[in-house]
Amino acid sequence: MTVRETIQTIERALQPLYDSCEATAIAREVVSRRCGYTFSELVVNYDSECSIDNLQSIVEQLAAARPVQYVTGVAEFCDLQLKVAEGVLIPRPETAELVAQVIADSNRGVEILDVGTGSGAIAIALAKGIEGAVVTAVDISDRALEIAAENCASNGVEISLIKADALADMTHLGKFDIIVSNPPYIPQSDMASMQRNVTDYEPHTALFVADSDPLCFYRSIAQNALSMLKAGGRLYFEICERFGAEMVEMLDGMGYTDVVVSKDIFGKDRMVWCRKR
């Protein structure tokens, strides 16, 4: 088959799951990675022959709603190529906005803690984006830490990776200028309305929290940060869009200052940052 015909084959298999634009984007992603084309090269070579090993298996996996990033084993984030697999959350574009804000606010040589690092996406992007940054990243998942270590090596950064529980005491980790986290924040009741490619494959422990206490991770991290942040240090969170006001109230009540809620590219409350007095 040609590149065009291969893309069309994948698109047809995805029509029951995705709209036409998303199906095309997924098909192009697979063909680009398996054939070694950039996206611009892909267009130029639409009528070239295209041979992809195990194409039928790939199509079946995608038709079963397995995320394309797990099929290809790669996710792009902040101009980085990151390994991802089941057991590790796929980094989202909105999280790149959080990274950009931290970089914009930071001076060289800052000491940073990333809580719940997953694939290492935030930690690696900050290590690459801030000159001289000293980055520590923690996660409770051994699998996540293994993949984060591989991503650190493949992207040429040195990060201290430590197993730790965001809901427990983390003060033994030391003092930091910045603490950043994209913790689980989706209420479990939202699961029924979400797409299968998320609910059937991505780790629920990295996504969902009990409806009875949706701010549990934020509260624990912010409480730890009161002791772990240096004077004037900053705390950054990615949040559920429904809880911006609650986050401000909680952080104000804990004694943080300069609390800011910022919207993402879709106009939803998505980031909160503040400063330790």
C-alpha cells in the first residue's frame, strides 16, 4: 500500500471512535513514526510505498481504543520525545502550559521538586528549559520511575528520582525553590462520561480522586510545601477546571500569598500558583 492508502485504512478502523480530524491525526502519527517521516515529509510522500510491520495488529489495537501513544510507545511533550506505556500517564498539552509558566518565572540554578512525575515529562522539560536547574522528581509507582529514568537518559538530563507518596510526609526530601505537581484530580464520577482510550488504558491512580475529597493531593502537597519551600518559594499546580475557587480558598487559608488561577488554551481554569511567605 501507499502512505495514503495506509492512512485511509487506519482512519476507517477509527471512525466508530473518533471524529474525522482526530482519526486522521492518529493515522498520520502511526505512519510517521513507523515509516520514519516527519509530518511535512509525510505529505510529500503520500503516493510512496509504505510497509509497516504488524499493521493489522496496530489497527486492531487502535480500533480497541488503545491510545496511539501506547501503540507507538512515544509521546511528544514540550519538544521532547518521551517513552510512555501502560501504567504511566500520557502527558497533555495543557501540562506544557504549566511548564512554560514555571520556566518564565524561574532564574538559573533553582532547586525544583516535581511531585507525581509519571513519565518524567514536567521534570525533564524544566531541567531542559531552566539553565542550571537542580531537579528532583518523585512518584509512588515503580513503573513510572523506571520509565522516567529511561526518559531522563534519552533526553540527556540528570534528575534525582525518588519513590515517595504525595499523600504522606515528604519533608525528608529537603528544601526547594519551586514545587510543581500535576496530581490526580478528576472526580471518579466523571469517569462514565470520558472516552475509552483514557478510562480503559491510562492508570486510574494517576487520574482519579474520590468525589468526597477531590483536593486531597493538593492539600497534602501544599501542607508539605509549607516546610519544604524556601522563604519566598513558589508552588505550582495543574488543577481540575471546576475547583479554581476552592483551590484559592484552601491556599489562602494555609497562609500562601499571591495566589493566581490561570486558564488553559481552552479557556478553562487549569493552573494555580502561589508563594510561601
